[in-house]
Amino acid sequence: MATPVSLFDYDLPQELIAQHSVTPRDHSRLMVVGRKTGERQHKRFYEIIDDLRVGDVLVMNNTKVFRARLEATVVRSSLQGALRRSNPLIELFLLRPRAEREWEVLVRPGRHVEVGDEIRFGEISAQVARKGETLHMCPDRDTCDVLAYADTHGQIPIPPYVHEMPKSLDQYQTVYAQETGSVAAPTAGFHFTQELLEKIRARGVEIHYVTLHVGLGTFRPMKSETLEGHEMHSEFVTIDSVTAQAINRAKQEDRRVIAVGTTTVRTLEGVAQLMLNFVHPGEKKSVGPLPPEGFSGDVNLFITPGFDFKVVDALITNFHLPKSTLLVLVSAFATREHILASYQEAVRLRYRFFSFGDAMFIR
């Protein structure tokens, strides 16, 4: 039986959409929710340390946002140029490199660009190779050159519901961001400061990192009327061997794995799912849910209610958009009923929502 997307809707007053992080970041509000009971407590984020245990493994997404929005000019192909307005300006939104000299992008307005056209930004020229929901272009420079141009001339890719442009990229970045490649921040990590991370380590909690470069799979809205009709786009993830083996040990020893953010959940559970799919009858499965040698590649896991979580035991996350894949994921983790009741209480108590908003710890 199909699951209507409308089941994951809720009413949110516009004034509760946060426009910037609180200062200091770890003074944001924190709702602690019992995964099985739905019981709720209200704290400040820095008090999360009281809910952490010696031996817990805290896993964070260390991806780094780049300035992905660019102004560009379209140069018409010779076949089409005479019939269309020449050299229109467009907004170019870089999503991800697909090869050394191929990028998947969004353009606005899309009607100005066709296969065969040339897109120019600065000294870089790119040929349009394919056009569908997204566009594929082939620049005449390598990935590093395109990223360098974007970080010098581009705009910070803040979500459309944020109307205050950050003064610096650091304001739309976690303090532990390391690997450049995201077009949206893994915002559950915004609440951590370096001081809080040091206190967490001193408590005996292991901290490890994975990388998921946030792209269309994370922020693309669901346009179908049912969950089953939504197609999840692939995003690139990396888990190194040290992190994979630390998580496997924790699972063997019945210690908690705590994911910071839905992107971390999809990385860990996506790779664990791939492991299950790759094991054939009669083959010996490696010990633990993750490949001990680590993993690097694409995942496109859409986590919906009924999903069997193999890795994640607890989740730190923000309050998500109505009818979003992220809200569906947390509803799968702690039941739709617990989550929507928690959201209703958050609205009543004037929590701050979305990217720069307050946090939830589902344990």
C-alpha cells in the first residue's frame, strides 16, 4: 500500500524559521526525544554531554561547503543561435563533478540553455552535453580549477528560506568541515563548538568522521504524492577504514553509534545496505555492518518508515521541512507519531526551525 507524502506535513509559523545560528552555537535549544517512548526533555545543546556515555561513537559528516552559485553567460550553438536570444545571463548552481571534466549542474532559467550551447563563467568555458532534470556540462578546466573559481567568485548556497546572506562562508560551515564538495551544509553539526568537542572527547566518547557531499539527493523536494513515487538522487560518500572498523567494534561490543545529521545516517546505513546486497548465498559476511577496508562511492538510499537500521543507535538532527525526505527519515527512526508530536511541541514552545535552528537528540 502506498504511503502518502501528506502524512509528513505540519504547520509552521514563518517567524520560527531561523535566519542565523545562535551565538555561541552550542547555546541553541535541544529537545531530547526517547526513540521508543516519545518522552521529551528540553535543554541547551551544550548539555548533550550529560546524555553521552563512555564508549559512545559519535559520527560526523566532515564535508565542506563551497560557493556553488555562479553567474554565467550562455553562448548559443551555431544551429540554434539565429532562432534564440543571444548570450543570456543565467544562474549556474554547481552540484557535483561527474568526471575530471564533467559537472552536473542546475541552471536558472533552464529554458535559456540547450544541448550544444556553451556556458562561460570567467575564463572557463563549458559545453552542454546533456539536459534533463539536471544539466551536464564539460568545462575546459579540471575540477580543481572550477572549484577555485567558484570559491573566489561564487555566492554561498544558502537555502531559499534563509533571507540573510552570511557575511562569511564560515557562518554556513561546521567547525570540523574538511573535505570540499557540498552545496548545502550538514546543519546538525552547526551546534558543535571546538570547546564542546574537546569536552566530549574528554568524557570518553570516540569521534569519527565520514564524508557525504550534500547534493540534490538531500535538498530536492518530493514532488510525488507518495513516498514510493520519489526517486532519490545519488550522492558521493567516503568512509575510511579507521572509521569503519571503529563502528564495527562498537556494534560488536554493544556500544552506541550516534549519527550527527541525516547525511551521516544515510552514509552509514547506505553503505551497510550495499554490504548486505553484495553478499551472495554461501559467502562469508565480514564481521560488522561496514566493510573493514572502508568505502568510497555513490549512495542513493531513501530511508522510509519500516527501514531496518543496522548501524545507527541514536541521532542528533535539526527540525526539518514539512514533507521532506529528511522528515521522513527521522520518522522512520523514531516513528512518525513521536516525531510529529515532538514537532508540534517545538512549535508551541517556539523552537527555531531548519538549517540555522535548534536541535533534537533522538536516543
